[in-house]
Amino acid sequence: MDRRQYRGAGVTVAAMGLVIGLGVCGTGCAGNGAAAEDARGAEDAVGTLHRAADALRDAGSSKATTSMEMATGGTRVTIRGRGVYDYRRRLGRLTVQLPQDPSGADEHRPITELLAPGALFMKNRGAGVPADKWVRVETATLSDGNLVTGGATDPYAAAELLRGTRTATYLGRTELAGTEVRHFRGTADLATAAKSASAGNKPSLAAAAKGFATAEVPFDAYLDDQGRIRKLRQRFSFVNGQQKATVAVASTTLLYDFGVPADVRLPRSKDIYAGRIAENQPEN
């Protein structure tokens, strides 16, 4: 097994600066500082979002919670995931839970997913795959670049998609899980994001730009004062290959506990299933 591990420590530079500032001017100028920062945020909303992926890489690692809602016709399903991600090595591990059957019986075992540059590894994928084997998928071969197929959007790929932000509006400050964040709303272009993405994400985002019904991705992003994504909701649209119906997908990623140890072990080649796996969406 390949063992790749990163242990990071969060450094709250902005918080240190705030303490120094309060020591000099007291509480009277704190509001003015926040107002000035908000003004800068509104002026440079697009640039701030372009740098969001870099802020995650600087943070090192975090825990992640994902939610993917799919709707077509009158049917709506939600797939949820939870795990850790190492932004410097571009490695993540998620446990993905498929939705219950219409009868209410939960017959699906959680799927373990390992996220790596250009590849997705899945265990307990079903479809005749032995229980002790992993399925390996080249993300560039998927028509959605694995933004949807795995039932969870790779957190770093989701952040790099923001490099394609063309328009954005700063909507002000709010609180998320006890952390003050800045709320941005905008639209990103997948083809533009692919050109600026890291080497591992370029092919996947380029495939998504061609495979989705539209290359434009509306989003809501919530960033903390270090520029790190705390919550990102992106909306995709693709055409179902069999029914030719448009499927709307809303992918939400929550990032927290920055600097947490992210221990991700990639499978050995002998543990990877050699059979052919058809491209499809996670089973409902």
C-alpha cells in the first residue's frame, strides 16, 4: 500500500493581525476595519474566488462533508459523503452513502472512495466487483470529469472550478457553524477553469466542459477570512444518456477542521479490479 500522509497546523494570520490592531486602536476601529475589508471583498470578488484553491493548498488539509442532490422529472435523490482531504498531495478519502430504496429499506453498503489526481478508486461499488477489490476510474474518461459520477465532487476540483469564475457578487458576511464567513454568488466557466487548473485537474475539467449540458456553473461560495472555502454549492446540468432527459445536480461541499491529519492509502495494483466497468451514475 502506498502511504501518503500530511499533518498540518492551521495558522490564523488574520486573527493575529486583529489582536495587534485592537491593541493599537481599541474597539472603536474594529468596525471600520471590517467595513474596509468588505469593500475590498466586493471590489475583488472574482479575484478572491480565483485564489480560493490556493488558500486550501496553503491550509494543507481538512475534513469534508459532501451532499449531492439529483433531480429529474419528479424524482429527487440525495447522496452524502464524509471524510478527509490533503490539498497539497491532492489525495482524499470519502465514505459515500447512497440513498434508501423507495420502500424505505436501506440495502446499500457505504462506498469508500479514494480521490487522487486523475483517478477515482471505489470499494463496495457492486456490479459484480469482488468485495475485496477496488475499482479504478480515469476521471478524464468520464463525460462529467467525476464532478458527479462518484456521488461526491472532489473538494479540490470543486475549488479549482472557481478559477473559471467570470462574474461574482459579494453578498456580505454571515456565520457558518460558528465561523464568520463572506458569501459570494457567481457563475464559473468549466473550460476557463480547466485552462488555469492544476495538472491533475485539467483533463477532468476539460471533459466536464464538453460533457455537461452547459459549461456554465452557478455557485454560492462561503469563504473565511483566510480565503479558505467553508461551504461551496455548485449547480450542474447534464443530459441522461438513456432517457435524454436533463438532470439537475446540486453539489454541496463543507470544509472544516483545517490542519487535521489526512492519512490516505492508495490501493496496490493487485487489489484493483481488472474487469471493465461501464460509466454510470451511482445506483439509486
